[in-house]
Amino acid sequence: MEYPTFNQEYEILRQLGEGDTSKVYLCRHIQYPNVHVALKILKRTFLERDENSIRSVEQEIQVLYGLDHSNIIKMHGYGTEGVIKKPSGTVITKIVYIILEYVPGGLFFDLCQTAGGMGEQGGRYFMEQLKDVLVYLSAKRVAHRDLKLENIMVDDNLQLKIADFGFATYKKIDKLKSYRGTKTYMPPEIKEYKTYDGLKADMFSVGVILFIIVQGIFPFSEAKPDEYFYKLLIDGELETYWQKTGAQSLSAEFKDLISKMLSYDPAKRPTVEELVNHPWMKTPLDYKKARELINDALNDDKYDSITT
């Protein structure tokens, strides 16, 4: 036996990633070698932390079980009695796991890191997909609450797959109180421990993602009223903001959409219907040209870090 096996059904080929709560592995089906999946193994240290940890895993499974969208990663199975057998003969039991669709392209973060700013055409190409996800989740009354580049996969055909629903919820999503998300993508109302609308929080996070796709940098370090760049936005000093972020040449429609998505007041952010009908989203997209521009950016020798 060359590889560890999982539940006598899969070979564990290699680790794909690791977070605070879990490790994710690439697995190959033993009987059908062309079938690959991503195996998410929850860490015991996380599960034993408190009751909320177990509840978050149960909620992730419940949410994923009810979702079926081409831009959302699919769940193939889950359990609490997983068994790993190593080539040495060592056996590990009682593993809490989720079996997910494997996306061969990797993290969207890495693509954006390599490509740098992809301009409005690139932004519109990926935003069409993100928009569809927001419309779908809104109809399902599901809030993700941790939308970020690191939680989005991209396949070899430049199709996005939203992943990691560990913070997602479908309960009272317009009156949430839990502190959830990642600081650089998190809306101010969560930072300030206010009751918040999960869909409006997701809209804010997608605004951050869209700005990064187009410009290749974060719009601000954190959405706090005393942070220099965000203060320019909420104080209405937009010309200064566009100049300081190198976005002077971007279209008026894009600037309008971004400033609304990143509003301090959640009520001023667009609904999914308003997003769909916004003039920037209504601009016709030449898919072939957009893909060529994205591929050119990926193949370019230059390297623009989105973290600067």
C-alpha cells in the first residue's frame, strides 16, 4: 500500500490546504481511479473547543446539503466515523469529515496574486459568476459570512467555486449577531458588534473581492471609520480615494457600484436585484476577449502582489 486509505474507499494522495479548523486532502477513488475528491478532516482540537464548534460543522453540512449551483462547491458525503489506515498499518478512527468536489485549478487568491489587476473586463467576467451566486444564496436565504479570495476555488476553465461554508447560516439571516468573517473583507457592522443582515454583509465582502480583481490591491486594510482609505470612502472624498488607489481611469459606473457595495450603512448597499440591474453589470461582456485578457495577465512576467 503506497498511500494512506480513507474508509477503504479512497487513497489520500496529498494535502491541499490547512486552516484553523480543518485539513483538506486530495483523494483518489480506489475502484474508479479517475474520480478525485477533496477530503476535509475536522481537527479534534477545534471540535473539542466548545459546543459552538460542533454546531458550526453541523450547520455547514446542513447548508451544503441544500445547495446545488454550478459556482458552489458540491458536497458528496460526510460522517463522524471516518477511518484512515496508513501504509505502516497505523489506524486512526472516529474522524469527522466532509467529502467535497475537487477543483483542480486551485485558489482564486493565487490566480489574483499572479495576475494582478485584471481591469474592468476581468472584473465583469468573474463578477457575473459571483452575482449569480449572490442571487442564488439570497433566494435560498443563506448568508455565507466569509466570502473572500481564499474561500473561492477556480477551475481550469476559469469558473469559480465558492467553498468553506463553515460560517454560513440560514437562520434569521437579517438579524444576526455572531462575529464572523475575515477582517480585511468584513463589513463595519460586524466589527462593531451590531445586529446585521447577512446578505448585506456578503454584498460588502463581494465588493472587496471585485475591487481586488479589477485593481489588484485591497480597497483598504480594514473597513473601520478611522482607517485612512475607508475614511475617504465614507466621508465622500471619492476623487481623493480613486487617486490614492490608482483608480482614476476606471469607469464612472464601476466607481458608483463599488462605492455603494462598500457603504458604511448596510441599507445603502445594493440588494441583489439592484446589483443585477446596475449599469456596470448591464454593460455587455465579450467573454472571449475577457478570457484572453485574463490569460494574458496570468502569462505575463510581471508580478503584482494584492497584499501591498
